[in-house]
Amino acid sequence: MTAHTDSPLGFSSAQESRQVLSQELAKREQQLMQLRSDCDPIVRAELHLDIAEIMLEIAEPGMQHAAWGLSRDAFKLALGAEHWETAVKACDVLYRVDLPASIPALGNGIWLAVTYPIDPSLSILMLNHLIDATPEKADGAAIAAAVAHYLADVRLEGEKRESMMFLTSATLGKVAERHSQVQSQAQMNLWMNRLQLLEPAVFLPRLGQVLEAIVEGQWWYDRELLRSRLPE
């Protein structure tokens, strides 16, 4: 027998939701004030990001720029601790703050998300941001979709790999349709070959070129230094 209930779903008005968020914001800000100066920098960074996320939800005047400042500080803390996943999370929030510098923030985050083996779902989320921000006919979205599919393939295993690859494959199909009106598997194969999206040795460096274009020289770290520290 299937259990069921006739109770309606809970409803909260916009004002009630805002009050709850405001209470949560005050709680997190109090927690931040109580942190010791020598606390784990990642604990501080994650709290900065929590506060920034709430501010973006409330969206009162001044909160957009405050969220940017908090997320930028979180990025610096994570970078100093070489905690790449938190650094990428900070770039995700910075992108969603939607200020002029948000696009370079996205590029900085994607470089780290692809270079380091962080949570693949976060890497793919960042690449999906790039897909959404790229003009329909530009090759950048196709390159980002190919990299996302590649990361799902090489960084995941088992059911998670199959599930994520299904999603990244669907994204590739949507990008192909909007880029070149691809409607069939045969057309998809031709499109993939034409854009060299089956060759990581080709599409990964091309992603680097796309990132160079969107960051416009505003790199927040020394990429050569970080590359030199990568395991062989």
C-alpha cells in the first residue's frame, strides 16, 4: 500500500521567507564575528560564502557588492590555503553576483576547476556557466561542453559517472543544435569531428584560449607556478 497524505504543502509568503533569511544572515554574521583570528582559513572562507549566498537571496540594496567582497575574501583565503574546491566555490558565487568583474571570476574558477581534481559536479557547473554565457554560434560553448563531458568520463566512476555523462551528453546535444542546427546522430558525429571535440589534446588547449579571452589578463594567481606544483 502506498502511503499518502491529504495535507497541503507548506506555504511561506515572500515576506516570511525574507524574515527567515534575515534571521539566518544575522546568525551567520554573528558566527563570523566570533571566529578566532587563528581559526582554520577554510572555515572562515566557507562562512563568508554562506553569508554571500544569503545576501544574494535577500538582494537588498548594497548586498550585491557586499556579497562580492565576502566572496573575493573567501577566494583569497582558499587560494592561500591551496584549497582549490573552496576557491572554485568562491568563483561560482562571484560569477552569480553579476558585476562587471564576474566574467573574469568565472574564467579564474574554471581554470582551477579543470586543472585540479576537485568535485567533478562543481567543475561541470562552472563549465555550464560558460556555456550559458557564450553566444549561440560561438565555438566556446561547444568546447566547454566537450570538456565537461570529458571530465565526467575521467573523474567519475560507476553510477555517478553514467548519470553525469548522460547529462553532459545531453548538454553537448543542445549546444550542437543551437550552434549548427544538429538534428541527428550522423550530424552530431560530423559536428564533433569538425570542431575536434573528440580529442582532449586539442579541445583542452582551446579551452585555455577561451579563458584567456574572457579573463582579459585579470588572473588572480600565477598559473605557471601552480602548474609547476602539479604531480607528474
